[in-house]
Amino acid sequence: MLVIAHRGASGYAPENSHSAICRALEMNVDAIEIDLHSVEGELLVIHDRWLHRTTQARGQLKDYTLAQLREIDAGDGKPIPTLWEVLQLVDGRCDLNLELKCEHTLIPTLKNLDQAVNALNFTPNQFLISSFNHHLLNESVSLQPKFATGALIASCPIDYAAFAQQLGCYAIHLDIDFINQAFVDDAKARGLKVFVYTVDEESDIRYLEELGVDGIFSNYPDKALRAVKRL
Ligand code: G3P
Ligand code: CA
């Protein structure tokens, strides 16, 4: 079962910050998940479009220019990172899951990933593009099938796995509240990987391992690695 650092090692450092990515790399995680918003064609690594939860700033991303946003502290004394900065920092040392949080993120993400494959130490199969916006995933598969996609879902509708399979997804990413054995078996029979968020409790980790889940997103990836006996 893969261990994916959720928003970096966000239990130990401000989420989606340079420090959270570094902490996750130190833990030798399998992958790091980050959230992406687009501003003036640039990709910022931040979860919310509102700034107040994770920074000292007020208002929304759209209220600022990119240059102004780059002055804002992400909580670790460093600016809100760009996708390219994270790609340079990780440089192929683990896989990356890019969660597209809003429209206009797909095209610049694909450009960044292509550039990372050409100029850094990544291979295309180290990237997984995910989103709750399944239109973006559909577009991603048609534009750039070499990058795998993961369909995020926060509920458990009937035939969801069939839908993700039709979309050409590599994986489905489910909330732990909605997972069960029948769903995992159905998804796997359709050739889909199953990743579950957000998993921080040891008993949950063991339960998901028993279900045969392929990966978990954790804010405490070191705890998760210990629980799956890899630390
Ligand atoms: O990608 C898994 C998980 O991060 C999705 O939900 O709200 O934490 O971005 P959220
Ligand atoms: Ca996320």
C-alpha cells in the first residue's frame, strides 16, 4: 500500500509549503500530494481560493496579482510555492499527485510536467493528475494520455467505478468514510487503483490494508509508513 504525503507532510509543517514537501521527502514517502490553483497562467500550490486559513493574508487569490501573492508567507517563512518550484525540489525523488483545484489549471500543469520530464529527473509515470472536476480529467486523458489521472470523489454513487473506467482514469480517490470491500473489489476488477484520503489513524490504516487498497493519503506519512511496517 503506497503512502502519499497529503499536502506534503502537513501534520508536521504548514500544508502545501516548501517545508511540508521537504519533511515528506525526508520520510521517503512514495508520493506527495499537492493542491493547485491557477493565477495569471502560473500554478500556485495552495488548497483554498481564500487565503485566511493558511496564510496571514485576507481575501481571495483573485484579489491579488501573481507578484503580490508571491510575497505572501505560506506559513513556513517562505512564499506560497509554484508547481515548478515543487518539481525542482522533488526532482524525481518520489512520485507526485497534482490535484487540480480550479479551472484553468490543466493546461499549465501539463506544460510543467512535460518540462519536468525533459529538464528534471522525472519520468511521466511518476505523475498522477487528480481532481473533483472530472471534466478536467476527461480533457487531460485526451490531451496527454501519458499522464495518469485519478478521479476524486467525496461520496459513493452507484457505478462510480464504471464511470471512472469510462473516463480512462488510472485510479479513483475516495474519502475513507465511503470505502467498503465491494467497492474496492469492483474498482479493481475494472483495472482501477484505489487511493483513500485522509488517513491518519493506525486502525484505519490496518483496515484499508485488509481491504486491499492501493494507497493512502496521510498528513502523518511517517506514522503510516510505520503502520505498514516500512519504517
Ligand atoms: O487528494 C485527496 C484529498 O486531498 C482531496 O481532498 O480537500 O484534502 O484536497 P482535499
Ligand atoms: Ca488535495
